[in-house]
Amino acid sequence: MVHDGEEIVVCLAGEIEVTVGEERHRLGPLDAIQFKTYLPHGWRNLAPGPSRLVIAITPPHLAGPSRNH
């Protein structure tokens, strides 16, 4: 997934893997990651059961300079 803006992912329960560009990050409860969303990104559940997460995405005009500036 790719779009303009910034994104914050917070894992509340379980375990997830967040991929940003070529990097993979494992998040457990209360771990978080922030990144520019023009980088290819996605996530997947690593827990044997459901994981819970919060994702906050800024509108592009609030995220600062985009990749085109």
C-alpha cells in the first residue's frame, strides 16, 4: 500500500509484523511505529489468535513535505 501522509501503528494486544519498504518490524503489546506512507507498507498478524491495533493516518496536507517536494 502507498499513499501520501504519515501513519502510526500501535499494537494493543497480540503480535503483528509491519513492513515498511524493505524493513520488517515486529510489534507486541504497546509497541508502536511511525512512518511516511509514500513508502510501500503493510502488516500481518503473527499471533495464534486475534491481535488488536490502532492505526492513525494523517491527511497529506498535515504530514509535511511529500515525496514530490
